[in-house]
Amino acid sequence: MSSIPSPARLRLESLALCLLAVLLFTLGLWEQPFIGFDGRFALFAQEMFRHGASAFPTSYGQPYPDYPATSTLLIDVFAQLFGEVNRLATVIPTALASAAIVGLLYRLLAERSRAWGLLAVLVLLLTNGFLAKARSICLDQFVTLAALGCFYLLWSADQRGLPRRRALVFLCLAAGFAVRGPLGLIEPCGVVCVYWLLQGDWRRSFGYGLVGAVVLALCGALLFGLAWRTGGPVFVEDVLRMQVSGRLDDTDGAGYPWWYFLQLGLYRYAPAFPLALLALPTLRRHWRLRHEQADSRLLLQLAGFATLIVVALSIPTFKKPYYILPAIPACAALGAWVLLQGQGALAWVRRLFLPLLVIFPLVLGVLVKLQQPKLQATGLVA
């Protein structure tokens, strides 16, 4: 693998990637209209912009139980700066979270290999499901950042001998809850528990899971207390149904089969998800080498990260395509490893995909340039 940059250079490169990602995720959004799901949050933001902050977003004056108001508060900060609620103001919080994911993924992998980090970022940015959500309002991108942040804190604490850094994991869990509710804490906490299991430390896995449950209980008590103050016992029941029981069981009868995310990932989260699947059969060799090679340990941990998210969220009958977004950065890292180090049967994957990864952005740039007048007319580019 390629040379490893110095810590100062690594910080600079990570920051540069974050800034470029923010530009990519916000370019041309100022005058775009609100479409579909984004319109709901535009309404939340407009009501908060006019009437002030509240514990839950409001829709036509009525509190909405599906989300805490944290994301709407973040949108309101930028709306106040811009003097209006527009598409850019509503997307900037998600864009910043998505850019932080890009920088953190590079930082995680570039400590082992700059080429691995850069290729993983490229695979992630070419994954349509990730890019589309980065340019829209998506609370699950904050969950993705919380999960990746937990993973990075644990891994870097072990590699650098900084055990105090592990305590920051619980701040990530609380932040995930603040934006997404219980689901925003449970997914990152699962990643933490699997990390320790793969390290062979079941006591820490249980201990971190137990503390995570305490954080969940405290955050839940605060959430339901605010719900009681907002709308009384009826609203508390609505919050419980929308944020807890409704995410476990599809009461409308339109449940998806357990393989839904496996099927979905092959096209919506390509190329990251399919490439990650190709990496899984090779992990047996890395399991044998995990005590001698840090790269092998990291690959196994990334595989556990992605597998936990996909498998755990496949169990409930209620599923949404964006629920597995937290697994995609880990999938991109595994996919980049396949492209860099794949041997034997995987060599053909490298020969096929690497040229495509280079050619595709160039072709896309040419097409955008040729269609620039039409795109400017629609507001897609400035």
C-alpha cells in the first residue's frame, strides 16, 4: 500500500476533502424547489422560522411526533443567517454531516494507506444512494456520522494508545438520539458492541452495551418528558408509536422480506455495496492474520460494522431504503480494498472497476458541461 502521511498532513488532507465535499453536496441548491420528502422538513423549518423553537417540529401548528426538533433547529440556524427558508438552508446540516463522513472515512483509512482512503472516498461519492441523500434532507446521515465516529474513536484509541478517547463514544450515541430518536442511538451502539466482540473482549462488549442502554433510557425519559409537556399523554403515545413500536412492526401490512436490503443494496448503493459483498468471502484469511496485521483487523472490523447494520435492520418488517445508510461508508472501505488488493478471482474486478472509476467522473463532467444551459434553467447548477 501507499505511504502514510504525517499526522499534520493527514489532518490537512481530511479537512480539504471535507470542504470539497461540502461544495459538491450544496452546489446549485439555492433556487431549487422542495420536492417530496424535503417538503415536510421545509414546512417544519418555515413554522419554526416564524414562531420560534420548540421541542418537536410542528405541522400547521400541531406537533409532529416522528422526530425530535434537533434537525429543524439546525436548519433554522442557517435560515436565520440567510433570512429565509430555502433549499440550501434546509440541506446544509445534512451536507455538513455528509462531508464530515467523507473526511472521517479518509482519516480512518489513510492512517493505513493514503491510496485506500482516497479510493474509499471515491467509491462512496460514486454511490448514488449516499450522494443523493447528501444533497437532500436526511436524518440518517447524522446516524451514519455517529456510527462512523464511534468506530473511529474506538479504533484510533486502540492504535494510538489513547483509552480516554473511548468515553467520547457515548457523546456520539447521545447525538445520534438527539437527531434521529432511539434508532439514532441503537445503530451506533450496535457497532460499538460488535467492535468489542471482534476484538475478543465480550466483557467490554457487554459493558458498553449496558452503558448504551442507560444512555438510551435517559434520553428516552427526556424525550417522553418533552412530549408530555408538548401534548400530554396522547402525544406521548404518538411519539412512542412513531419512534419505537412503529419502527419494529409494519402495521400497514406492507412489510418487506428479510432480504430486502440485500436486494436494494445491489443497485441503490452500488458500487459500494456490491464490492463489499465481494470482499466477504476473503475475510477468512484475514481472520487468521488478525493478530499479526493491523490491516486485517481493520478489514474484519469494517465487515462487522456493515454486517451488523444490514442484518439487524433486516429483522423488523418495517424497512426504509435509507435505514442502512450507516453501513455504506464501511462498505465503501471494503470495496476500495477489493479494488486495491483483490487477488485471484477478484483480480478481474480490479481490472474492470478501476478504469470505470477514473472514466466515469470525466464523462459526467463532460455531460454536465454539454448540458449546462438546460441545467441552469432547472436550477441544478449555478
